[in-house]
Amino acid sequence: MARPSKKKERTEQVMQAFQRCVARYGLEGTTLERIAEESGLQRSLVRHFVGNREDMVRQLAEWVQERSDQQWRELQAALPQHNRVQALLMYLFDYDYTDSELMMLVASLTFAAGRDEYLRQVMQVWVVQFSQELKDILHHDYPQASEQNLDAVAFGLTSLYLNLDSLQPLALVNQYRDATRDAAMLLVEILKG
């Protein structure tokens, strides 16, 4: 009787190790040696189960997009019917709801997108979609706001959200989280006209 394949289990083990390494060291600082050490597997097995570095980066980008989309859908479902924006800002900038590792992965992939056309396209779609969905929520609470102001505020909120966790390596996220939420609330005030 043949032994059951461990490919799926090992692939998941390697990809989780890759994610942790990228969140900790960035994409450039993540080597096969580090991934092997983090996963507890030999370097040759890392390549065997997930392929080359380009394959791993693409799988990571797809995982980040899926994970982010799932979290975003859950957040949107949790928003109340009224005062959605206020609740949204609390979720986006709250300690309890932040997935810092995911945001570090987003930052690493975004930085690497300058050298990788595939990543550029994936991350562009992700940012544009996120900003558009923020705009839709803003429009729900502020239907009288101009298209230009909705675009500007949605992009401003996107920027604040994405950049806050980029301070993680500097150990400044907690120091600036409340100020970032306050800045987001001030930005939204523009929509009251």
C-alpha cells in the first residue's frame, strides 16, 4: 500500500514559513535558507514543494489578495446600516482588528511590484478595488459629497491605512495608531460640506 502524499501539507508548511519570513525580513531579505529554517524542512524540499522563488512570490500575492478580500468582506458585513463610515474607521485603525503581518506582506509585495510586472498588476488591482469600495461606503453615508471629494477622501483613507502598519519595523505603529484614526476622521469631515 502506497503512503499518502504529503505535498499539500508540506506546501502549506512552506508557504506559511515564507509568509512569516517576508513579514519579518521583507521580500528581499527572505532567502531559501530562511524559509527552510522557518519551515523545518531542507532547502531542496522547499523548492520541491513550492517551486522557484517566482512561483512562491506569485502564490504569496494570490494568498494575500484572497486573505485581504475575505477580511474585507467580513468587515463590510459587520458594518451597521447607519454611520457606516464611523464604524469602518474604528475597524480599520483599531488594535484588535489589525492584521499587522498581512499589512507587512502587502507592503513587501507593493515595494517589489516596481520590479515585477505581475506583482504590479495584482497590487494595482488590489489598491484600486480597496479605494473604490471605501468610496462606495463613503458615498452611502455622504450621498451629497462631490465625486472629486469622495475620490480624494477614499484615497486618503487608503493611504493612511496602508502606511500605518509600514511603521511596524520601526516599532511606531502603536504610538501613531490613534493619531492615524483621528487624521482619518478629520479627512472624512470634508465630506460634510
